[in-house]
Amino acid sequence: MSSKTEKKTLLHQLSLELEPISLNDLAEKVGGQFKERSIRRWLAELVEEGSVEKIGQKRATKYRAIQQA
């Protein structure tokens, strides 16, 4: 699977969530198929692209997809 496809998988899962979700919960939701470090990197890229909002800091950090109009 390419990095682009994996980021789309994370973004899709985030868009299904009604509330912001933690990195650990997101990893569980995608079936543990990706390493935590990779998920962190992809989330940082998605935040930088403006597709995902990062809420909080350190252990309390949660993420949510930004609804595109």
C-alpha cells in the first residue's frame, strides 16, 4: 500500500467519527495494520495539508477531519 493510500485510509476513518479521536483509538479503528510512528507522520502531514484538525497537546491530543465544502 502506498503512503498516499494509507493517508486516505486514516482520513476516511476520521471522517466517520462524530467526535475527535486520539491516535491510539484511531490505530485500533484501522485494525492495527499500521505502526504508531507512521500514523503520527501521516496525521502531521494531513494537519499540514489542512485536511485534519489537531486538538490539544501531548497525551491529550485528538484529531478530526475537516469537512470540505
